[in-house]
Amino acid sequence: MTDLLRRALRGFVVACAALALWQAAHAGTATQTRYPIVLVHGLFGFDSALGIDYFYGIPDALRRDGAKVYVAQVSAANSTEVRGEQLLAQVKNILALSGAAKVNLIGHSHGGPTARYVAGVAPQLVASVTSVGGVNRGSRVADIVRGVAPAGSVSEAVANTAAKALVSLINVASGGTGLPQMPTAALDSLSTAGSARFNQRFGAGVPSSGCGSGAEQVNGVRYYSWTGTRTATNLLDLSDAPLALLGLVFGEANDGLVSACSSRLGKSLGDYAQNHLDEVNQLLGLRDWFATDPVTLYREHATRLKGLGL
């Protein structure tokens, strides 16, 4: 009986050792994509300000399991084309530093069209574009602001001055003071009319009509998207109240700044109980605790890209 127990114990130890070796061999590779991941911020965004990431906790979560992650810093407020050219220059630098042939671009809000611009002008450098709450067909909020502050008006001048003051604070906090800022150009890019003009040139992945999916692969680039469809998700989050108020202007599912239909790009990966800031795990990780963790969505997507050889 003692000999039998000794054998069983020995077998258990061997099995545990084998499991530990297997886990060690496979640990830290779940998000290890073939090509680097580049995160692209939206309007009034930044890479990191005062030690706080725009994509809060997301870069570290991806890196922890093997991904090479870079966070772009483009103009906090400017046209899609200007931001796109800035991103293109950064992508080229990333490729030179990493030795990779392509990148996987993930853009939030205005970062979605910004990433699409790079894929449009240099598809050979881009493996995939993923839009998270992206303004791909314009925002009703931008339309209303432009209506209240038409080009050349006093109200536009006042709004532009206020926006530039905000951008200046963001620049100081994030170290982006050398980047050109033009809030009115950003507003025009994010309007329905401005988005339509942009899509005439860079329409890859954008649904042709309605709220369906767009082409998943165009010119060798894969396109994906997901978004939030809740405006208020956590009573402790001070950003929820203004987003809930803004969400009332849409008359359809939205995240407080972008409608679900406008966010569609390529293959839709779902709608979630998140608002526009929850999509990047802000403010400071406050979200609906019973809904899908935003960080989990980025990790799962990196695993998806890895499975596709990207």
C-alpha cells in the first residue's frame, strides 16, 4: 500500500512538473502578434499625460502577454489628413526600429479615420486597421457644434479659442507641444459632411449603407471595429453625465459621441455596454463592473490577429 502511494505521488509530481513546463513554454504569448500594435488616440487625446495613459492600462496588458505595443502621438485637434500624415511618419519610424514589415493599427474615436488614412496611402505598411468607437461616418455632436458655430462666425472664434486653450494644456501635460493644432479642421473632419468627403477617397472597409458590415479585407489590409452603446455606466465616473446628455441628440444607439452605425468598419466585432471613454478604459478604469472589461476586448483582439498570422 505504501509502495502504491509512493508511485501515485511520484506520478502526481511528474504531471505537475509537465504542466508547469507547458505553462512556461506558452506563457506570455497570447497577444504576441506577428506585427507590432500601434494605438492611435482620438480628439483631444494624447499618448500619456502626467503619467496617465490615454489607453488606460491597455498597452501594459497587451505587452504582458507578448505584444509589441507602440502608442502614437498625433495632433490632439486637427484634420484627419494632417493627423494621418503624422501617424504615417511614426509608423515608418516604428518599422525601422522594430524591423517589422507592417503594423496593426488600432484607433479610438478620431484615431479610427486617422489609421484608415495611413492604410489608404500606404497599404503595404499596414496589416490591419481596427476602429474602436471610430467616427467613420461622422458624429451628430460635431454636426450640432458646427451648426452653432458656423465658419467665420463669432461663435466659431470663441469655440476655437477655448479648444486651443484645452489643447495647450494637453500638450504641456503630454509633451506634444511641437504638433500643429487646428480645432476647426478637426470639427470639419468629424462632421457627417466631412466624413463623407473623406470616405470618397478612403472608403475601404466602410459599409456602403445602413448599419451593416463593410469589406473585411481591402488591398491586403484587414478591417475590424467594435463600439459602445451605453452612455452612462458608472455613477462614480464624472464623465458619464455629459456623455449621457450628449447621447440624447442621436435618437439611436450610441456611446455619447458616436452612433453605433457610424462606428462600423469592416467586420464588426460587437457592441458593448460602454460609453466613449469606457472604450479606452477611462476615466481611470471606472466602467460598468458587470459588463465586458474594455482591456479584455483589446487582449482578445490581439489574440485574434495573432491567429490570423498578423
